[in-house]
Amino acid sequence: MNVLLALFFSLSLFASEKNLEHVVDQVISAFENGSTEIQYNYIEHLHDGRGYTAGKAGFTTGTGDLYDLVKGYSRKKPDSLFTPLLPILRKRAEDESSSVHGLRKLISIWKKSCLDPDFIAEQDLAVERMYKTPTRKYLRKYRFSYPLTYLIFYDAIIQHGNGSDPDSFNGIVKLMKSRPSDEKKFAKLFLKARLEVLSDPSEESTAEEWGESLDRVYALQKIVKTSNWNLETPFNLQVWGDLFRIKN
């Protein structure tokens, strides 16, 4: 009986974690693509200093995460449509270049590749490796546990990265006037500092695009005001002038 109870608890915890990831993915998709449906085949040149932005997490040619993604996929599938573009994608990543010159075919290749379930799975794996795992590390570092804090940190890492530059996740933390041990207070101050970074980023090429993205932080602050720290569903998400219903 004890074994059965332990198994039931384990399966329930696993289901709960899967539900949380689905909830978080819906919110990020609404922020990135204006839809709670995950837009794996999305690709666009946003003129934000990062080249092309594409896929589930907004991988970009200028920051290198898009190159890392397609390099891993092409290693598993040498006949990948991306293979001829790897040298120029590597160059754009190394230079942190906003240029899309020579990448005209990337749009059609990306959309065609999204018909392959293996490429969809590769995007999921990349998101886990590049963004969700670092987010959990920060939660452990600060000994935080609320699902809403997870969402707040994860969204910041998606947009800002977790490097050492002033506009990164770490830069936001440094900008905070205090770093309380109380998780809820910390999260509120973090969002406030993030608004400062978005309003006045150190990277001039992102200023216009980031200035237009303040609403995603306002949306998170609205969730904070409802005290839904466990992200219990369903709940409303208001962003970009639209109202989304977040469900399990």
C-alpha cells in the first residue's frame, strides 16, 4: 500500500510539473507571438538588433541560440535543409550581428523544417537546455519556489538572456536597490528593475523594440496583484491589448 501511495504521489507530482510547463509556455507564447498556441514555425525580422527571431522561444540569429539549435538538429540529420546555411549562421552568431544578409532562404527552410516532428522536439530540448534549466538554477540559488517566480525569471531570461551584460537577467538583479530574502518582495522588485532596463537598455539597437515590450512586464505585475503565485488555472492574461485565457 505504501508503495502504491508513493507511486501515486510521484505520478501526481510529474503531472503537476507538466501542467506548470504548459501554463508557462502558453504565457511566453502570448508574449512572443500573440497566441497561447506554441508557434514553432514563427520566423520574422523584427529589426531589433538580433537578426531573425524564430520558433518557440524566439531564437535569434544575432545572439547565437538559433545557430546552436539548428546545428544540433543538423548533426542528428546531416541532410537537414539548414546544413548549407550553418557557416553563415555561425558567423552571424560569432559576430553577434543583426545582419540578415545571405539568410533569405532561412524563412522558407524554417517553415518547412517545422513539418518535421524531430525539429519540433529539438526546439523543446533547446528551450529546456538554454532557458528553463538556467531559470531553475536561479530559483535554487535564491531558494525560491513559487511557480509565478519561475515564470517571471524565465520570461526575463527568454528576452534578456542570462549573461553578464547590463541588460541581462544578472544585470537586472544588480540594478535592484535591495534583494530581500522574501520571495514575493524580491519578485516585485525584480519586475520593477526589469522595467527600467526595458525603458533604457544599454544596447541602443534594442531600445525601440524593448520600449514596445513593456506590456509583458505589466502583464506579469497584474498576475502578481492577483496573488496567483501558484499559477492556478484558469486565469486571465492581459497583454498587447488582448485578453488570453490560460488553461491546463
